[in-house]
Amino acid sequence: MTGRGPVTGRGPVSGHGELRAEAVTRVFGGTRGHTAVDAVDATFSVGVRTGVVGESGSGKSTLARMLVGLDSPTAGAVTWRGREIRALLGTRAGRLDFRREVQFIGQDVLSSFDPRHTLGRAVETSARRLLGLSTAEAADAAARTCAGLGLAPHLAGRRANQVSGGQRQRFAIARSLVVQPRMLVCDEIVSALDVSVQGAILNLLKDVGSGTGLVFVSHGLPATAFLCDEIAVMHRGTVVERGPSADVVRAAEHPYTRGLLAAHPRRADAA
């Protein structure tokens, strides 16, 4: 994963990946506006957990939104399995295929659920629409997925505003995992949770099957190092450091990365 300007690293962030950003740039406010992401190249592999870390305004969330087609690059392209996602999302069949294989969990989980429907129904609907399951099959798949994430059956009958933040986050994960995606992109999904709940969610994501890739966007470098195989550090729209998580934490090469680690020294040591 590279960006324009100096980058320290120990080889590419991923090997032969499936989800790729190719010289992706995003400018807000016209050509003379704010450049949120600046000519970033990134490859994210199925079966690899990749963390993208940086402070607010570093461009990491904008990159994540472009990876899943919620925002469009000003320049460059995002491809999935060799096909540009803009073309995939232009047809109903391509859109269904992409949404089934690449799932996204955003920062505002509460607003992502329909307040008229129960959480169980949200998970079932995902399975029915994206996998083409019958109502009974979708209900069974949803129940098994929720149970695997430690969600009690009675919680499925509640709405998003009737459960705790941690439970709501688990249902968001269940809604994505029920379709057995090849890639899961998570944007700051633990930042608003208590530390103990954050740990539980990170452990859940660590147990995601090897057939699923993970892009984990966060401002917390120690937590990301605990969860991910590799880390890319973003600063001012570019990637300034990349490499295996253990190497980045133990021997950070870029001053910005060292600053992130210094902000949480004990947690970094634990990671």
C-alpha cells in the first residue's frame, strides 16, 4: 500500500489481493479543494486482516468508503477481483454480486438499521436478498450466525435502539457475516464503545474465518495491531508506513507512527 511522498515499509501490505485501490485520489470542493486521499495504491487480500490507522482527517475513512463504492475517486480506480467497482455497481447483477462478496460496517451503526424492523429481521433480510434464501432458510442462517456471535435469541426481537452499543455492533457484524463475504470493511466500529466491549468485538473479528479478508479502519494503533496481520499508517491522505503489525509496533520507522504509539504506550506494549 503506497501513497505519493516518502513511505517507510517492509514490502507491500498485501500479496496477491482481491480488493485494490489504484492511485486513488479524493478531492472535496473541486480541484482546488481539500485532498482527503492523495494517489494511494492499496491491495487487500482475502484471508488477510489489514489495519488502516491514522488520526481524524488522515483520509482513512474516505479510503474505506471508496473501497466499497459509497464514494467515488476524483482520480484513480477501485477494483474487485480485477473489475472496476464503478462498472459492477452499474448493473443489478453486478451490484448484488459485489454487495454479497464485499460487506461494509460503518461508524454510525444505529442509523444503519431500519427503526421499524427488529434486529433479527435485519439479519434475515440480508441473507434473503443477497443469498436468495427462502424465508425459513434465511431465519435459520440468521439464528446460527447470531448465536455464533454470542447473541441471545430474545435479542433478535428487539430494535436497534433497544439494545446496548455492544449488542448492536454484534448484530451489525452478524448482518454482514450471514452472507459469508469474501471481504469485510469496518470503519471505526469500536471507537464509540467502552474499552471492555471493544475487546470483545476485536476478539469476535479475530475469529472471522480465514476465507474472509478484513480491512479494519481505526485511529487506535495498539488495538489494530492486536487484531490485524498487517498495518498501513495514513497521514494527510497518504500512507507513511506499512508492514507486518509486529514490526510496525516494535520498530516504527516513521515519526508519525512513533507519535501514535507514544500516545498509548501501555496498550502498545500489550499489543
